[in-house]
Amino acid sequence: MSIDHALPVAHPLVDESGPGWVATRTDAPLVWLSQARTDLFLRAARQGCRVVVVSRAGSRLTEPMRDTLTTLGGRWLVRAGRGWHDGLSGAFVDDLGDPLACSDRPQTPAAEFLQPCPGDELQLVVSWSMRTWADDRTVLGRSAEAFLAGLGLAAPAGWGLCEPVTQLWDTAALTEFVRRRMPEPTRLVVIGADQRSVLVLTVQRTAHGVEEMCTGLVGLGAVDDAAATRRLQAVPAVLAQMCAGTMPLFGLVLARTGPSDLTCWPRLSGAPMPVAMLIGPPGVKELAIDVNTAADRWGALVAGRKKLPALVYPLLGQGGADAGRLPAILAGFDRELLRAVFARSAVGFPGGV
């Protein structure tokens, strides 16, 4: 296949292209969000194109690469025998001439995708959004600091627009960098000093101030480590502590097992279990949640300001996972209103509810 030069995306990493998409090939065992790939994503997004990453069998994605690819509607195709499969869903792809199309084959995941994914570490899949003032008092990055510190993990070590990060962690420098780029939104990669956390921090101006959205992975320790279990159980209290001095919007923390290097393998991973959900004052008001009822019935922690409280719902049962707790809580809210509230946050609407 040859590059369609009529398409508006011209970039050294583009190997194939077609209507609405550009593909970039790599044989690297680890595919990261390099400066060149970041540039490709930005150019493609501006032109309304989706990026398709085509890799060899066994390749892995870093979390920032996976996050960017999925956020922008891209696709990851992995060599599987004589064909390819989607590295995130396992679906077959018959023709790289139309990599966005679904295969006509039965939707049974590729055999390679069904191989066990390494799972030697207990991980948190985190997402939260906070609102701060749009003035000189604003200091960004503190929510990431507070979350890691609350769990007894090392503070962030560095940040940058791509990988590897090149700037030492400094919230003042980070804030000034983002301020200079306003009103355009900024996405930054944040790496923990102990290599146990990798986060994507997105900052944007809104009519209500500055919103800081954070997603990513946090490693708690080995699956059978007592310290990892204690950190897991501390998550609701840590989310509640983060509500002090800011306007929390939403948060959802899930737990799963995964590889200790926090990379994404092209294999099926186990369903994550809900750990805690944060609903900030705007959501509490819009969903008409009675704070006392939430505390009495669900053990929700009341956090933040007394007049504008946030709620943190613990989602683990007494003996660990409780798959029915989150759906039961959400079932008490108006579904369409709930979807609208989640749509305005960094937190995706939980599937299956």
C-alpha cells in the first residue's frame, strides 16, 4: 500500500493512509509516546484523522501511549499469524487497507489475545477531576502529589509533553508552563519517583475556572504484599483528604492485577474491581443526593466544605471485592442525568450499569 498524498496529514511516521485514518508501523517491543508520535497524534486530530499503530506480536504500549491512542479514537493492531488483531479488544482485522473496519469473522478474540497477561502487581486504575481558581493562586499538580503521598508512595519525579519526561517535578514550573499555553488544553505525562505511578494530567480552562483531570496507573505492590492491601483499603480516605482546599468534581478508582512495569500488553486482562467513587459538590447537588442518607446507607465519607460537601463511596466489601455495590449505588440515580453528569468529567461512565 502507498501513502495517499491527497490526505492532509503529512508526517515521517505515516506508513499507510486512507479515508479518515493514517497508520504508523513499529517493530519496537515497547511503544511509547515519543515526541514524534505526539506530533503525529496532534496533526491527525487537527485534520479529523484517527491514528492506527501497527506493531509486531508481543509489543506493549506504555500507559501514556495507550491513553492517548484511546482518547483520540485510534487503534492498536498487533500481528497475529497471517493477520492482525486489535491489541485492546482482541478483535480480528482482515485487511490493513481498512484498519478501522470490523472483521466479518465471528467475534471470538484472537488466540494470542487470550493468553494470560502478566499479573504480579496490584494496580490502581485512577481517574479524577478537580476544579481550581483561574488566577495567580492556582498551583497545578497537587492532586497527584496528594494521592501518592496519601498512599505512602513516592512523589512525582518528572513531567513532560511526551516520553521520556525531561522536566524535574516542580509544581510552580508546571503551572507556569500550562498557563503560557492557555486557553489551549494541555496534556502532560507524570512519572513517579519510584516508577510505581504513571499518570496523564490534562488541564483546561472552562467557564467555571481551571479543571485538572488525572488518569493513569498506580502500582501498590505485589499481589500478596500486606502493604499493598493496606494501600488499597486506604483509597477512600485518601480521596476524601484530596477534597480539602479544592472543588472536586468526580473520581473513580478501580483495582486490578497487572505487570509491575505498568505497560499494556495485547492480551486479555481481568475485569478491574471498583474501589472508590468520588462525587463532588456539583454532582451531589445536580443528582439531589441526600448526604446523610448516603453516609448511613452506603458508608459514604463526607468530605470538603460543610456547606458544599463531596461524597466518597467505598466500593469494596468487608471481604474484598463487591461487584454489585457500585451498580446498586448508581441505580438510585436518574440514569440520563447520571450519564450527563459523568460526561462532564474525566471519569467514564462505568460499563454494565
